[in-house]
Amino acid sequence: MRLALFEPDIPQNTGTLIRTAACLGIGLDVIEPCGFVWSDKALKRSGLDYTALASVTRHADWAAFQAARPVESRLVLLTTGADMPYTAFRFAAQDILLLGRESAGVPQEVHEAADARLLIPMAPGARSLNMALSGAMVLGEALRQTNGFPQADGPKEEPENG
């Protein structure tokens, strides 16, 4: 399972998803160009010290990402332009969950390249959720379905009430 960000605009969202990827042990692909200067300073606030723990691959553009993508992977696009809710989709461990640019989504060629297009059901009148939140929601369901969450080291001890 991987997350992929198509030309992200907001460093805080990218940093949040870097932290999410590090904590859940999945890879993250960033398809450039980004709408911000890629730097530790831009990503530090939301990514904290997790950027060193994350497996992040940066791709110069869409073509470079497509060329590097494993043939067995499915590209699953999260988009408000889909008909199928993510909760009705059967995820596979090799899926790549693709999130579009915050300001513009993805171009038509990316829509056409996707193996599946999914949406998050929302209340009437709502346009969209935050990109990082959307990615985390759908990733959680995908990892649940594929038993892909990291294994816990064992039960945590509860503090004594005193």
C-alpha cells in the first residue's frame, strides 16, 4: 500500500501525510512540481521529526511516476468526481491511493489512467474535505481491509489510578 500526492500545493498537508506514512509503515510518492519549495522548514511543522522515518519517493512529473509504478499496482484516485464510495471498494495490498492537488485535483489524463475512482460520501452542500484528512480516512479503510496496519509490539500497560 502506498499514498501518492499529485502536485501538492500545501506543505502542511504534505508534512501531515509524510508523518502518517511513517507511522503506518507505508511509502509515499510525491509527484512534482509542488506548489511550494520542498524543504525541511516547509515540512517540519506538520511532519515533525517523522520525515527521516518516512519512505518518500519524489518524481519529477506524472510521466516519471508512471514509469516507476510497479505493474502489479492499481492506481486508486480519490476524487469528488467519482461515483463509487470508498467504503464500497475492495482494496488490495498493492494499491496506490492517489490524492490530487488541493487547488485543482488532477487533469483528465490522470483520471483516465486511474484503475478506480473513489469518493468520500459527504453531507449535501459540502464540496470537499482536507486532502490530508481524506488520505488518512481512505488509507485507514484500505489498511483495515488488507490487514496492512503495523503489528503492535504487545499490549501497553495501563497507568495505575492512584
